[in-house]
Amino acid sequence: MMKRHGVPSLILALVVLLIPILSACTSNNPTTETTAPVPTTTPVSTALLPTVPGIDADLLYLSKCSVCHGVNLQGSVAGPNITDTSNFSAAFLSTFLGVHPAPGMTQPLRDVLANYLKIKSKPATSTSPAFSTDPVVLYSSNCALCHGASRAGGLGGPNITALQLTNFNTEAQLSAFISAHFTGANLSKDRQDILAHYLKMAP
């Protein structure tokens, strides 16, 4: 009889011992429950691409890009300001240059130019485009590279003039879309709303 009751008694004892342990593992921390989650964004990679020696990046930019973007990357009527590329990785820039109108952009040239743009990029400050609340500056620094300076579209993105955005019934819907878009995800909520208002209201 002792043998027959020994095993069940042992199991029961183990269960009694494990209950407090399991309860501790599954219990919720009240501090965690009442703390609102902190929104985060995925940081843009600052890594540069491997390149071949012997290519002069300054001459490459001057010959391929300066006619539209200016000798100091400051932009012109033909191309946007590209002094701040903090929203783009070098890998993305190189890929984008593959569909850019600039002729003769082989992979080695694209990689050198992408690195050049990242090295020349000005660090974010309180007065940089990344922190601006001017809708024109927000568009220029976050959207024009793909969608064109006039929003009429380009090889990197479609036409996004107001007429083409009628599928977004409200500015709130467009702002929500921007918050999940490539560069829009790096903007604060108020800047996403400002940009959405600009895109919906400006022709």
C-alpha cells in the first residue's frame, strides 16, 4: 500500500512546490502594465558600401549630379536639396541611383556616389530639414528624391499631386499612411500631419 500511494504523493508535493514558482513567472508587473509603450523607429544604417579605388567622388558628383542638385548639393529648380541624406542608407541610395536619370551609373559608380552623399550629409540639428515644420521643406527633404520636386513623380516614385491622392478621404488617413512609409516613419507625428495636410491641400 505504501508503494502504491508513494508516487501520487510525490507528484502532489511537486505540484504544490511548483505553483508559487509558476505564479511568479506568469505574474504581471503592475508598473509595466501602467507604463505606456515608447514609440521607436528603426535607425537608418550609417554603414558605407565597399568601393573600388581610383574613382574621384567629387568629380563624379560634379559630372553626374551638380547640374540638377547644385555644386554644393543645395538643390535647384531641376532637383531637390540633397544635403541631408540621414533618412537614407547608402545601400538604398545606391539602389535608387540605379533607376535615376543620370546616365552611365554602373554599380561601382553608384556605390561611390552613395558613399559620397552619406559622407557629405549634414548632421541633424534643430534647424535641419529633419526638424523643420515647413511643409515645403518637409516634402523636399523626405519625398522629392523619389516623387520629384513638383510631386509629378519620377523613376523612384509615382505622381502624388493632390488629384492623385483622392483615395485618401481624410488627412488623418494620409498621415497614417505616411507614418508607415519609407521616410515618413522617421518623422514625428506632428510633422506627418503637416505633410499630409500639405499633400492634400496643395495642388
